[in-house]
Amino acid sequence: MYHRLFNRIEAHVCICFVAYTIMLELERILKTAGSKISLDRARFLAEKIYQIDYVNPYDNKRKSVLLYTKEQPEVAELLDIISANC
């Protein structure tokens, strides 16, 4: 990635640092939980999580639905581990 303006260089470095910090924290959380999910597998599973948010037209209540995939048991484990540590 090529940036020539200082504020864009600074923003790019900041984004890279935050992404690396999140990756290390996820790795620590997975090891602490004793999970067999690797970082690559966690990234793959995160790409498979789909949620639909909608407003019910009859009562105007907001609803969320998590769509299930064939990797559902691993996705559920990953979500449980992350929610327990947040």
C-alpha cells in the first residue's frame, strides 16, 4: 500500500496495529479457553456468521436472526468463547 500524505500513512499504521492487537487477543482467548480452533479457522468461521436484523411490521419491534451454516457447532463455540471474554 502506497501513501504519500502523513495523515494517511499514520492512519494505515494505526489500522494495522489495531488488527494485529485484535489477532493476538483472539489467539490468547482461544488458548485460555482450551479451544482447538486456530486463528485461521476462527477467521474462516467469522466469515460464515450471518445475521439478519429486521423490524416486524406488525408490532414495530426490532428482531435479529442468526443464520445457521454447516459449521454451526464450531461457530457456536467461537461465539461462546468470545462473548464470555467481552
